[in-house]
Amino acid sequence: MLEIGVYKGKSATLSPLHATAQEHCLYVDPILNETTNALLQSCHVGEEDKTHFIKSFSEAITTPQFLSQWHKSFHWIHIDGEHTGMALTDDLKVADALLHRNGIVCLDDFLSPRYPQISQSVFAYLAKDPTSFALVLCGFNKGYLCRPYLAPFLRKYIQEKLQADLQDRTEDQFTLWHSTLPDDLNCFGITPRENAPPYRGPDWMPDKVIY
Ligand SMILES: C[S@@+](CC[C@H](N)C(=O)[O-])C[C@H]1O[C@@H](n2cnc3c(N)ncnc32)[C@H](O)[C@@H]1O
């Protein structure tokens, strides 16, 4: 598990809470401190040597030594560091080198009107190298990327099981959207339910699942 941009550890605590005792958790942020580190350490069932704090900007994890040590080994990468488009592009390059074939990259502030440069950088990266990642889900200011191998399985999971899994965790209701053809953009969106049904397909066939 890798978290770029930890701050006080709010989202970062989810990594160790989901990690097995054998899995490593790495945290990268120039303002890491003892309090945050102790919190994150306490959330991991693994030995202390499975937790790694890198008190630095994410460029510290672009060295050949780091990239080869952790090559394609991360199952979860959450990017919430510097919010410029330039930094996000660099973090995507790191994620591309480090993501496991069955891993997921979660992007903070994706499609947020506060940070349009984040979305622009993601779409530019995907256009430049379409085989690197597939965008499978967006919503609640997050975007989710995976390797193209995994995308069909994740889309099936999203379509068939995501809502039920969310219902086990919250009473909130959601609408899942797949509002265009797969050849246009094969990505689901998720929003609060409001006045919509649980699933919305394209406007011309709103209850059809096409993915
Ligand atoms: C929005 S906050 C992260 C919030 C955190 N994920 C949470 O859930 O509370 C952004 C963090 O990114 C860190 N940061 C800024 N530039 C960074 C960089 N280049 N590499 C890594 N972290 C960076 C900041 O120090 C700050 O703690």
C-alpha cells in the first residue's frame, strides 16, 4: 500500500486497516511527524518493519533503486500529494512503475472543480499511454485506475456488487452511472441517489447496462 500525501493520516489509515500482516505500507509526505506515524503504525497488524515512512516529497521515490525495489508490487496507491498538474503527472509515472497487475490507483480530487489540472493530467496521461491504466470508476472526488488486464473484472464487480458492498457499510444510497458507450469512455460514475434510480445507463437507454 502506498500513500502519497498523508497530512494527518485521515485517508492513509485505511491502507494499514486493509493490509494483511505480510503487506507493506509506505507513506510519503514532507510533513510526516511522530503523532501521525504512531497512528499509522498502530493501525497495521504487521510487524514494525512492514511500515515505511518517507518524510519527503514524492520525487524521493523516483530513484532507480526505489523503483526497482518495489517494481509493480503495490496493490493500492492513493495519490493525494501536490495538486499541480505537473506533480500529478510525475506521481502517475511513479504509480505506473509501481502498480501491481491486480492493483488500483486512487486519485484524490479527480473531477474536482477546485483542481481541474488534476483531471487534465490524468486524461492526458491516459491518452499518451492508453495501455498503462484504465479509468474504471469516478465519484466523490476520486478516480480509480487499474491495469487494462484487470478492468473487465473490476467493471463486472462495480456493476454487480459494489452497491451491495457499500450498503453493508453505510445507509447512504447511491446511483451508479454508465452514461455512454464503452468505445466512448468505459467508466462508471457513482453519485448520491437523490431522484435517480440505482442504475442509469446512457440517456437513450437509461436502464440498460452497456460496458
Ligand atoms: C490534501 S493533503 C493530504 C490529505 C490526506 N490524504 C488526508 O486524507 O487527510 C496533501 C498533503 O500532501 C503533501 N504534499 C505536498 N506536496 C507533496 C509532494 N510533492 N509529495 C508528497 N506529499 C506532498 C502535503 O504536505 C500534505 O500533507
